[in-house]
Amino acid sequence: MEPTSPALPTYDDVLGAAHRLQGIAHRTPVLRSSTADERLGAQLFFKCENLQRMGAFKFRGAYNTLVQLDAAQRERGVLAFSSGNHAQAIALSARLLDMPAVIVMPEDAPASKMAATREYGAQVVTYVRFNEDREAISRRLAAERGMVLVPPFDHPHVIAGQGTVALELLQDVPGLDYLFVCLGGGGLLSGCLLAAEHLAPSCKVVGVEPEAGNDVQQSLRAGHIVHIPTPHTIADGAQSQAPGTLTFAIIQRLVHEVVTVADAQLVQALRFFAERMKMVVEPTGALAFAGAEHTGADLRGARVGVVVSGGNVDLSRYARFLAD
């Protein structure tokens, strides 16, 4: 069983999500860095979703979806598949709303994300990332148990919830010229595009993918959704094989550009956040800043928004990134 809302979300849906999340999700801070400003010759504004509940923006879309389920659906519970942050987001949201949750996760998911998911009270079912179909497994389990399947990005309520990231940023920092957003399956980017279209129509919104996982970039060039093998990248939250039907439709219509960055550039960004801003950021969370720094766009004199999407990373893995 899946939530029934196949239509594309709208800006009004983002506003509705903001209302539901008020007092539940953190209105995360927007931080500055004189070092970053000097490097790029611009004014950078970092929207710090690494400081969100459960450590990532995903909480917004998860809670906005679960809170709209009816009593019967809540009693049966929810099921999700995720490499980590969506899993934790669904698990925490389900706990807050007192409903059972089952999460299908790759067996090589970061240990910290798997442990946190279990700590929030969800049951974890694992699969082999590179030769098993997580969606097929999830659909089978959901059908067997009568649970609502909540996809990680391609659902209107999820997209609308993620759009509140840009809604808040653009309310707090008007007049942005650019907004850089990390890009996996496209839930965050598509939601941010809906908000920016209304609040800052002249703002150029740029999606940033891992170089090894540029499924959206390829899809835009082809004019249709392109599927790629599971990418090998340290950005474990951006290992999608294709954008969603809904997310791609929004991205195709509204995005200014999609750029890619190499893993080495992500490591540089992680070090910057640690050394200069005293923040723990996961590799996927560093995509947007790495994109702003390496995209080649002339940002001199511009007001630039950067979404820091999350901070959930194994400390041992994180230490290796900083030390290498």
C-alpha cells in the first residue's frame, strides 16, 4: 500500500508542509564564513540542515508525509527503503506519531545510520546494495504486512516537506542570486525549486551531483529519465540510480543547471566545514558547497545560498576523510 497523491506538488503544498512542521522540525540556522566569502568573492549563506532533528533535512519530508496518514494507516505502520537519512527520518517521525516502522537498508549502510534507525524504534531489514532490488523487496514487504510504503524522494508530500528548507532560507535571506542544493533522487532539489520559483524567481538554483552518480545530469541531457548502475561515491546519500518521475518533472522545468563534483572535492569541503566552521558534515551534505566552489560559475559579488543537507557520518570514516 502506498500513499495516494500522484499529482505534482505545488508551492501551496510547501506552505502546508511548513505549517505542519512548525514547532516539530527545527528552523535551522543560516551561518556565514568569511573564509568562504573570500575564496569565492561572494557572500555565502549556509543553511545548516546538519543541525536538523536526526541530523538531516530528510526529517521534514518524512514527518510531513506520515502526519497526513489516516488512523487505519497509522495503525498498520509505515515501511521505507533508504541508505540512511530517510530511514532515520521515517523512524523518528513514526516514533513521534506512535506508529510502527520497518526500514529496508543496504547491508553496507553507515553503521551510525543503521544504529540510529534501530534506536528510534524501527525494525531494520537489510539487502545487498549492488545485486538486490530494494524497491522490489520493499513493495513485497509492504504488501505482506499491509504497511504504507514511503519512498525516499518521489512522493508529493516528501517533496513538499523538503521544500521548506529553501522556504526558510529565502525568507531569512532575501535576494539570493544563486542557490546550490545537493542532488541524489531529487526530492530536496525539486522541493527547493518550488519554493524558489515563488519567493525568488530570479535566483539561479543549481543541483550538485557526485561525478560518479550523475543520473540527473544525464537525464536532463537525454530529455528523459536515464538509469545508471549504483554509483561508487563517498556521498552515500546520493547513490540513486535515477531521478523520480515527479522530481525529474520539476527539475527539468525549473533548474538552472546541474553540475558534478569529484569525491576528492567533497573531502576538501568536509575539511573546510571542520576546520573553518567547526561543523561535522557528511559527504553528501558537502555536495552543494563543493559545487559552488568548483562549478566554474562566476559567483563574484553574488549572494549565494548553500544547503548543508546533513551531518550523519561514522566517526571512524569521518576521521579517515580528515586525515587522508
